[in-house]
Amino acid sequence: MAKPQPRTLIGKLLVNGKARWQTPLTGCTVALLLCALITLLAQWLAPHIEPANLIMVYLLAVMLVALFYGRWPSVFSAIVNVLVFDLFFVQPLGSLAVSDLQYLVTFAVMLIVGLTVGNLTAGVRHQTRIARTGERRARLLYEMSSALGQAMTQAEIAATAQHFIDKALTARSRIFVRQGHTLVDMTPETSDGGLAVEPATVHWSIDRDKPAGLGTDTLPGIPYRLCPLQVDQRRFGVLAIKPSKSREWLLPEQQRLLETCTLLTAGALERFALAESAEKARLATEGERLRNALLSALSHDLRTPLTVLSGQAENLAWDLTSVSSPYASQADDIHQQALDTARLVSNLLDMARLGSGGMVFHPSWQSLEEMMGSALRTMRGSLSRNHVQIDLPDAGLLVECDGVLMERVFINLLENAVKYAGPDAGIVLRADTRPGWLEVTVEDTGPGIPPGAEIAIFEKFARGHRESAIPGVGLGLAICRAIIDIHQGRIWADNTRSGGARFHFTLPLTAPPELAQTEET
């Protein structure tokens, strides 16, 4: 008959953790030896010891057997002690019969007390071993948590987790960590790694976020378990583990221990991912701060000389034109180039202010027609050869916005149209109203926006054509988006049916305040 197996992990550990001399058969043998020793001593000391005191000695033997060998050897010891006491110390000697029926009560009490003491002692012994096993497990998990907290890379986390998992579960394991869209085997090269894992099963487990393999309903035939490493639906990898004894794998305590180790490993991988993201964000923020500081310093240093150069070029062009000099056109070109460079420097300064939060927003009621007209006057030199058309629903339309910033938006959109559509392209400024919103459109008849670049062109230092002779650093549209965001609007771009570029932006439209009417007397 096969030996019954313990149903719990604690019972399994107690059986497997016993010394060879702590088997039930050895306990029964020791119980017989103790009974024989007590009986011999009692025969020698019979004239000097009372039967009641002798019973206490036999009960002490039962307790000792229960303490060192468990419940069943103590039961055997209690029964043997009652029988021996009856044979050697109760009349008639050498027989189980009794001359006084009161001894039956003595035997019953002796047996009950022996069984009770043995059972309680064995229970205390069992609980002590349970506490020791739990303490060892808690200490191991604490050491694993501490070691994972000190790991700085994914390789260190995987090596640490693998070491403690193999030790805690008496198993062989292998950890796969997700890096981008691939799974990387993080098993140390120095490890004997005897666990062979099929890559297809690993990808199946992480893609479907389900455990697979031994002890599960999915692929139960493979000799190892695949456990996804995840925290809050974020998947960081897969743990493949194969226990040395498969029969222990189905025990509830073993499953809980595996889940705890899996969560600790996934938490360490999440901490590494968060630390890596925080470091990237810190570097990006620091780079942005340095770039804004550089742009601000450069813009301040260039603005004054460019303003002087523009003014001097304009005066020179007037003077040369007044005397009909053939060099008047060249002076005018210098003036236009100085203005273009000054606008570029203004864009750099505006972007630096927007990035550092130094842009001041002053909303007020502005005329849409006047803002468009001011932008067109500023760009009159660059738009001299373009055909510009304006389509407004109402010439007196008022919008609550920052007039200076919105004029910058119109200037940048017009400058962008001239640069990429060409000096001879047609440009249309159109405004439409709908409940609660004003939509403004700037479209041209140029080559349009490259496919797939409709969103990227609004990023800082992004250009529609990377390799191009068109001047600029790619800040105009980024500034437009930042200004529109300040106004609680939205900006986007697409192409017209004829192929030209078209830029849209919206602004909140509310009813302007009513003007008080004065009554003439």
C-alpha cells in the first residue's frame, strides 16, 4: 500500500524536512524502549514508589514521544504504557485481568490523559514547525524584496528574481523581459539554465496575458509554467518555471508563494521602467530648458542690431529711390531680408517665452478684419506678387483674444504660405462662424503638405521639407499652435482638392458686450 501524501505544503515540508530518526516507526520503537526502561526502574524501585506516581512517569514518556515523533507514536505509547502497567503493577500480575474494578477507571483515565497530552504536545510541535516554515518563507521574501529594490538594471532584476525563485520553490526558472516589441531572455550566461522553453509559448502567454503550461487549462502538457509579469495591465515579461517535484506544484501554498514572487518581480520591473521614463523626462526637460535659454539669449542679442539694420536699409532705399538710383532695388531687398530675419528672431524669442511660461496673455475684444489687415500690412513686401483674397462673414466681427498674439498667428501662416507655395501663388483668408466657435482658414495654391506630415509640421523645429533651400528653422507653426492653445482653440492642417495646403484654427466665439447708447438732448 502506498504511503499517504500530506495534503498541504506544511505537511509536505514536515515530512521532507524530518531527520531519518524522526519517522513514525522510529517513534514507536522509542516508545517501546522508554516503556521498558520505566518498567525496569519501577521494578527496582517498587517498594519506594506509589502506583499513582508511576502513572505520572508513564505520562511523561507519552509527552516526550509526542514532542519528538508526533501524534501517532504518542498514541501507540499511551496504549502500550496502559497495557504494561496492567501486566506488571496490577494484581494479578502477568495478566490483563484485574482484581479490583476500580483499576478500570485508572486505566481509562490514564489512556485518555495520555492521548490528550500526546495530541496537545504533537499539535504544539506541528504549530511550531508551521511558524518556523512561515518565518523562513517571510524572511526569504523579505530578502528577495530587498535585493530587487537594490537592482539597477533589468539584467540584475532578472538574475536576482531567478535566484530567489529557484531557492524558494525548489525549481528551475527563466525570465523573459519585454524590450520594445521583442522579448529578451535575461537568464545569466553563467547559469546552467537547464530549462528549455519554446519561444512560441512565451509569446502566446504575454500576448494574451494568461498563464500557460503545467497546472493550467492552457497547454497543460508542457512541463513548465508560464506566468506573465504584469502590474495594472502593463506587461513587462514572462516567468517560465519548472518545479523539481511536480506533485508539489498543485498545493495552494505553493501557488500563493509563486504568485507573490511573480508580483515582486513584476513590481521591480515596473520600478525600473518608471525610473527610466522619469530619467528620460528629466533629460528632455533639461534639454528644453537649455534650448529655451539659448534661444532667448540669442534672440535678445540679435533683435537690436536687426532693428537698426532694417531701419537703415529702409532709409537707404528711400534715399536711393528719391534720386532715381539704380541701386534702390538692392537696398529694398536688403530691407526685406532684414525684416524676414527680424521675424525669425521674433519667433525664436516667442518660442522661448512660451516654453518658459513667460508669454503674457491679455485678452480683449478685437476686430477680426483689423487683425488680418495688420498682418497683411506687415507682410506687404513678401506678398507683393501674391494674389490675396479675404472672405469674411461680417466686417464688424469681434473676437475676444490677445490681438498681438493673434496677429503673430496670421503673420506666421501667411509667411508659411509664401515660403512653400511660392511668390506667385494665390492665398485665401476665410472665416466662418458656427454656434460658439469661429473657424479661420488660410489656404494656398502651392504643392501642399507631404502625406503623413499634417501633424508633425506643428512640432518645434519640424519642416515640411527636410532638405530644402527655403529659409526658416521650423518654429512658425509651433508658435501658432501654442498661441491657439492659450486661446482654448484648435489648429490643424490638410490639403485642398486642388493640392494646395490649408490651415484651420478655431477660437471660442461669445457675444460681445453691448455698447451703452447716449441720448442726445
